[in-house]
Amino acid sequence: MPKMPVIFVGHGSPMNAIEDNEYSRTWKSIAERIPKPEAILSISAHWFTKGTKIMNEKSPKTIYDMYGFPEELYEVKYNPPGSPKLAKFVKELISKEAEYDNSWGIDHGTWSVLVHMYPDRDIPVIQMSVDAYAPPEVHYQIGQELRILREQGVLIFGTGNIVHNLRLVDWHMGSKGFDWAYEFDEYIYENIINKNHDNIIKFKEMYPAAKHAVPTPDHFYPLLYALGASEEEDKITVFNQSCELGSLTMTSYLWES
């Protein structure tokens, strides 16, 4: 079985789920490039909880955790099987206390991308939540503890956005960004490429623009899981390196052996 890659995807607007655009076409091409997973473990920005939760139901539901979008978007159903077996293994692998929780489901941070990558919905998917109260080091450590899943056909899939500040969104900017958004995205890029993970974990202390780029860490922390699960010898590919509406970057990363 080939070792699976690790992905962090800047998922952006839920509308990407139903649009044929640069982002959705890239996501489709990535799925065609990498080995087909036996299962997918998604760490989504949109399941931001007190403590670490793991979905372990056999048939997870589709969650529509967004408001004010066209009806067409709410008609999308992403209903792959779940994997109680994978959920149990994930819970055993991480040293941090975690609990099963099926009150959530597959949210748009996950399905807006996977609907393009794996439209047949035949690959088991589980989600693990992002603990809102854990420091960056813990999220990175969990990623390290999950690294072994790559050898068992599991795609570790982080989904969020490196720069995500909805309060500062400027609808007139289109596919352009504020200077500070580009600067922070470039800071993260340089440290990923040079494998200086400590500079990313300590982003708040290391880079002043972080206060604008990451006003809340929900969309940033999934990157730390992917970083933790990556390996020194992995080849890194960057895709969708861009900014939208001033304060939302779509930059995404693929680590593969």
C-alpha cells in the first residue's frame, strides 16, 4: 500500500462546492494525482469545540453550517460511509483525552472540497474536531501522533484558511488581498517550504500581522495537524496560492513521499 499524502486545503466560500472554478478544478486534479485513500480523516475549521471530539457513526450526516446562500447549495448531500474502526484507532493514537461525538457531521469545510475530489462518495470519512482551548503545540502534536495513518491508506485532510478574517472582508477587492494578508501568507509559505515548523507554531509571537490574519484560530489550526503529520523527506506542493476579498487566502499544501 503506498504511503498516503497529507493535505491542507484553503476551502474558502461554500459556493466552491457548486462552482466550476480554479479552486474546484485544482481539487479534482489533486485527487487524480494521489493514490485513492482507504479512508479520510478530516480536521475541519468548522468543528471547533471544547475538547477533542471524534465522529464514529456508520452513516454521518451532511451539515449545512452556513447561512444566506442559494438553495442549490443546501441540496448538496455528501453522504459517504463513516468508519467506527478508524475512529477507534484515531482515539487510541492520540495521547490527548478525546471522546466520541456524533452531534455534528460532515460540514462544508469538508464536503465543499471532497465533493470535487471524490464525487462518488464511496470513501469512508470521519471528522475530528479542533479543540478551541488547546494551544498550537497540542494540535501539532496530535498531527505527529496521527502520522502512522498515512501508512494505512488514510488521507489526513486539514481544511480551513491560513488568512481568515471575515470582519475585514472587502467585497470590492475581488481576487485581491490586503498587503498584510499577502505578507502573512508568505511568512507561512516560507516556513513550510523551509520546514521551520516552530516558526509556524509560534505564529502569534513571531509575526505581527497574525493579529489581523488569524483573529480567531479555528481556520488556522487545521494546518498544524497537517504539518505534524508531514515528514522531513516529503515533497511539498503548493496550490491555489491566492487571496480573495482582501482578507481570505486560499493557499493550500500537499505533502507526499
